[in-house]
Amino acid sequence: MSPVVLAQHVTKWYGPRRAVTDVSFAIEQGEIVGLLGPNGSGKSTIFRMLTGYLVPTSGNIEVAGHDVVADSLAVRRTLSYVPEDAPLYDHMTVAEFLRFMANIKGLRSAAAKSAVDAAAERLDLTPVMTLLTGKLSRGFRQRVSIAQALLGDPKVLVLDEPTSGLDPHQVIAVRDLIRSLAGRHTVVLASHILPEIEKIASRVMILLDGALLTNDAMKDAEGRLLLRVSAAASEEAVRGAVTAVAGVHSIAVNPDSGAEPGHYLIDAERRPSVAADIVVALVAAGIAVSEVTERRPDLEYVFLELTRRPARAAA
């Protein structure tokens, strides 16, 4: 089966500035894919090209088999987009706005009413249907934006910061909603809240300076292990002792330890004897070890490790 979303060697220039560099990825039907990156990494530019708002400088993007440039109208019938600060018509009530958007998407009469009622119920909008959208809180405005995106049953949903401005109960509700869309819909979303992405997405892609660092951050981390090590020695001494151990990828001061010295994070290959080998190497170098604990790298660690790596390489 062909991917629902396919990007091939996509580059975007804004005058003399290159915002996206040779990005390629494929997204299958029913996936929920998170797109992460620091501010200015190119996430919004990719979303705008994916939805037809911007034209790639080079490369091509297809959605449901339609080229976003050559067949942009077909793409827009297949896809719904919710930008971070989605504009609403402030002079309309929520009900009027949703009916208007349903009509734009080709729904009429009973079909429009049924779709609007279903979206309103799903996003818990029934209490505010008679209010002007301009009078809504940020959280309700966000929910109205997501509700209009669901009208017309789009194959692909593109959500930029979908939980922005929501209170904790609303965040949980939107998270559950997005997860419920998997299978029937394909969802691509960006968020700065890494734990939310980790809970929602089936796959996470990471961007930095317009370049795609990984198509599946957590899969890349599956064979890795993080060791928290407390050792009575300097970082240089620990590094010198441990670097030669097979499977050790990196050594750094544990950022969770604050200013307290002697606490390190060792990123290593996941194998049965790696922790023991590291302790043996440290003790052989005359370094006392008081603690060794294991954990799997979470998305926050993988994200920071990948986005810091180019800066370390340039230093």
C-alpha cells in the first residue's frame, strides 16, 4: 500500500535563507506521527507545504496520491489543518461557524447538521454553541478549531500544537481524541510538550535547522540503555575509564544532579553485561562507584541528545 503522505527531497528557501533542507519521509494510513524540533527548525514550514499553503522550492510532496502543487485542490479535500493560532470568524457563533465550515466542505442540510452535532459532542462544545467565537477562551477556541477540522471526515489531519492553551482536563480529552482517530485517520502533529507527543504518537520525527535527524526517534533508542552512575571522580577521569568499554556511546554529567559533582549519565548499547563492564572499568581505574541505576532513554532524552549533537560536533 502506498503511503498516505510522501515527501521526497523537499527543500524550501525564503529568499537567501534555507528553512528546510532535503527532507524525505513517508507516513502510512492510520499512523499518528509527531514532528518535533526547536523553534525555527522548520516544522511550520513543512506543515504549510504539506497543506498547500507554501510551494516547495524543490522536491515534491504527495497526500493520498495527489501532488500538493499540481493537484492542490484534491489535497485540500483530503486533508484538514489546524495551525497553532487558528483564526475563527469572531462575529459568528460557534454553531454558525461550524455550519459554515461544513458547507465549505460540501456538506448540506441534514448531513451538515449531523456532522456539526457529532463534532460538537466529541469536543464538548455543546454548552458554547450559541456564543460568539470572539468571546471564547483560548481553550474553547482551540477545541472549535479541532472540531471544524473533523468535519467532512478528512483522511489526514495536520495539527500544530493541538493542546496549546488547554487546561489539564482539556489536554487529556484532546489527547484521548487524537488517539481515537488512529486507524481511520492519519494524524501529523507538532507540539513542544514532549511527554504529550510520547503518549499520543506512534512515531516521532525530529527536525533541527531544517534537516530531518530521524524518522523514528524512539525506535532508534530501542537498543540503547541509560545508566545513572555516581562515581567519586571528575568527568575527565570517568570518561577516560569508560570510553574503551564496548558499546558505550556517550558520557555526560547528569543534568538532574544540579551542581552536585560525581553524577553521570552513560548512554550505552543494551546488552546484559554492559553495566557490569562499566563498573569493572571504573574500579580498575581506581574510581569508587556508589550507585548504578538503569533506565530506557525517554523521548526527552533522545530529543535533547539529537538536537545537541551538531552543536557538540561544531565545538
